[in-house]
Amino acid sequence: MGDTQVLAASINGGKPVVIGTAAQTRFTVTVTASDSSGIDYIDPLLYRGPITDPTGYLAAAGEPECTVSDDVTTRCTWHFAMDHSWLQTSDAGTWRLHVNATAKDGDHHWKDSAASVDFQRASKLTANAGPEPVATGKPITVTGTLSRVNWIDSRYHGYANQRVSLQFRTASGTYSTVKTVTASSTGYLKTTVTAGRDGYWRYSYAGNAGTAAVNAPGDFVDVR
């Protein structure tokens, strides 16, 4: 190992990689390594499951873009491309980065979990509030559907039994959560609130390791 060090690593700027129905989803991986003799090369590998027996892996496409400082430290960025047709739904979730940094004097540093990233299935969310207009004190019903992509058939299907926030804002305000609603077995959402003032209603889903967060477009209701 010697004095070779992997100093830093990041995937997609620290953000989840959201994969929908596009032919390819592109993102970058950046690694910084150092050695007193200088860095000869760095190899990155994304993997899912234990590194000793990964359930999936992905190598970089093409050569990296590298910069060297002080003849000691090298920072490289690779471009990765993920095609959803390569993926099973079980591949959604946390992937990790294995890094092999090798110095010019032959020293090396292997780091099995230098960084991690969530590969998430893209999601969609709708909201429809009514009736419009509505009298003050009368009920407003807000319906919607939460769905996420299936990488096998490239279609969106209802996402069952997920907790979704119903949110409200005035024309000049910011959204705040009014209540939590649980999606049905088909991803359908429905709840009722009391009309108090004009504003926008929407559903908001926080996401999880395998499914992207999403906000529905706000639906304006005129309260009279």
C-alpha cells in the first residue's frame, strides 16, 4: 500500500441517479488520490452487493479527464452511462464505488466503498383538487396517483402503500404539509380537507433508496 491514499470520491455530485425510460442516463464519478511519487492511474468500478460477490457492476465508459497538482495529487473524472434495459427492478437501491489507485512507484490503495449512490426508479405524481370554485367551509377533495417506472417494460405503474404528503400554499407562500395520505394498492390517492382560502394543493412524495422523490404540479382552488 505504501503512502498511496484515496483522498476523496463522489458519484453524480452526491445526488441520486434517477433512471426513467431514456435510452441512457449519464452521470460522472470523481476520485482524488495522492502518492509522494505521483499517481500512475486510478480505476473506478460501481457495484451492487458485496464486492466479493457483486450482484451487478458498471465500469466507466472511455478515458478519464485528470488534473495533477504538486506532482503528488491527481483528480480524475469519468463519465458513466446506465441503460435501463440492463437493469432489473432489484437493481434499484444503493450502489458503491470501488477504487484502485496505483502510484508511479508501484504502491497502491484499494478502497471498496469510497463513495455510494442510490440508483432510483423515476416516479410520477398527480394531484387534482375540487370542486372549483368552492365555498368557504365546504369540503375539497384532492385525488392523485403515485407511479414509478418499471425498467423491464419501460412503463409507469402505480406504487402501492406509500405515504404521501398533501401540501398547500397560497399564491405568494411556500408549501407546507397538511396531512399524510397512504396510496392504495394501485397508487391511487384521495383525501378531503376543508376550504379555507385560495391556494394551490399538491401531493409530495419523499422517495426512498430505490424510488425518486417527486412533487405533483400544484392545482389552484378558488375559495369564495
